[in-house]
Amino acid sequence: MASVKSAGYTLLEVTVVAIIILLLGSIAIPMYKGYLTDAKRNAARDLARTASTAANAYYRKTGNASPSVAMLNLNYDTTQMEIMREDSLIIVRVKGTEPILADTVAFR
């Protein structure tokens, strides 16, 4: 009887590779989501600091201690973030989440 040569992978080999890929994916996906969350928080923090600096500069220039957000002339991505002002707080919110950062604007 002649020997038969196989020209492919066995079911066991394919299954082992699939399990390894699934395990790597189960580790990588949560890490990636964490990186995205951190990036959004950092962007919101930077925007809040910029808004705080702009509000203080506006106060020094005009003496008006309660500028609206529109008066601050901030450039930011309105599809990803929104910025609100309540009393002496500037609140930056990444859309789709709870407010993740509130930066206090201090007036002197």
C-alpha cells in the first residue's frame, strides 16, 4: 500500500492556533480600551486647563468674572467633547460619558 502525504493542517493544529488567537485577543482588547479611555481623559483635562487659562486671561483683560464658553474662543472637537460652565467651574465632558473632569477656574 502506498503512503498518503497530507497537504494541510490537522483539525487539532487549527484548533490550537484559534485558541491562542482568542487568548491574545482577550488580553489585548481590554488593554486597548483602557488606552482609549486614558487618551480621552487626557484630552478632556487639557481642554479644561486651556479653558481655565482662557477664562483667567479674559477676566484680566475685561474684568468680567463670568465669561460664557463662547467668549473664551476655544478650538476643540465638538463631535467628541462638550464644555459647560457652571459658576466658577468649567466642565469638560467626553460625549457619551458622565462628566469626567471639572476644572475650577480661580478668579483673583
